[in-house]
Amino acid sequence: MSADLEKVLITKEEIDAKLAELAGAIDQDYAGRDLLIIGVLKGAVMVMADLARALASPLTMDWMAISSYGAGTKSSGVVRILKDLDTDIVGRHVLIVEDIIDSGLTLSWLLSNLTSRGPASLQVCTLLRKPEAAKVAIDVKYVGFDIPNEFVVGYGLDYAEKYRNLPFVGTLAPHVYGG
Ligand code: XMP
Ligand code: MG
């Protein structure tokens, strides 16, 4: 393990097992429906890739890139679309796939934005959630792991664009972020 990392929070094996479990539930819930999964770039790339392969349901994939303005690492809820969907979601069964829900402000904005486009249904699947950091209540149907309010990296999540390629989720050593 890199000296920059403090500890492994969730192993690759735990992620794989959890995604298989979530995929089973999603397959059941969307049986007979045409599912569109939307990944939020860049963090959700790994979850999208692995969840999509664990799903048996026929599906299509699309991507959005959004940036959340705020001081430092804190999200403000003021969101700008950097890349919009290629797909018209009117009448579609849409599942947003996220890496992490922290304050929930970004997702809350995304939910109202996508709701206004008239999907048949709209649900959320996130690998990680920090319950102690929540600033808005969001109904998230599929949650992988509730984690402590610590900054995590790996499996798509970055610190200054690094560590996204780690196969596990870990916490950073304080010296890396000046703690
Ligand atoms: P909010 O607060 O709006 O923020 O729910 C969600 C976005 O903030 C990023 N984020 C993190 N990124 N480690 C990261 O690498 C973290 O612990 C973390 N917490 C929040 C992430 O982009 C997420 O989509
Ligand atoms: Mg993200």
C-alpha cells in the first residue's frame, strides 16, 4: 500500500460482493423494463463499469459531467453541467449511479434537473454514503456502504485527480492533505 494511504476502508472483494448484491436487487426491480443507467463523471466510472457487468438486465448507459462550485473540497449545491446526456430521458426508467454522496447537495440538484425532463422513473444507486455529512435528505434506493465522515479515495474517487485507479476504497494519511 502507498505511504500516502492511511488505511483500507473497503476491500476490492467487499466492493465486488456488494455490487453483486445491488445488481441482484436492481435486476429484480427493473425486470421487464428498459433501464437507462447514468454515470456521473468522473468518480462513478468504476462503479458504472463493474455494476453494469454485474447486471443481467438489458440496459443502456449514458454519462453526465457536472461541477459543483464551492470553497475548497466542500460542495455548495451550485452546479454547472460540463457534459450533458446524449439521451432524451422522457418516459425512460432512469437510475443515477454515483460513487459517493457526501452533503447530498450535488445529487439533490441533479435529481431536480433530471426530474424536470420527464423520466418514467428516477432512482439512485451509490456505492458510498456519508450519513453524518448529509445536509439534505435524499431518498436513495440502492446504497453500497455507509461510511464515516472521512475523506476517501480509490475506486474512482480522487484527491487532486490521483488515486482513482486504486481497486479499493481507502483513507488518506494526514500528511498528504496537510493534516
Ligand atoms: P456532495 O457534498 O454534493 O458532494 O454530496 C458529492 C461529490 O463530492 C465529492 N466527494 C468526494 N470525493 N472523496 C472524494 O474523492 C470523498 O471522500 C468525497 N466526498 C465527496 C465527489 O465528487 C462527490 O460526487
Ligand atoms: Mg462524484
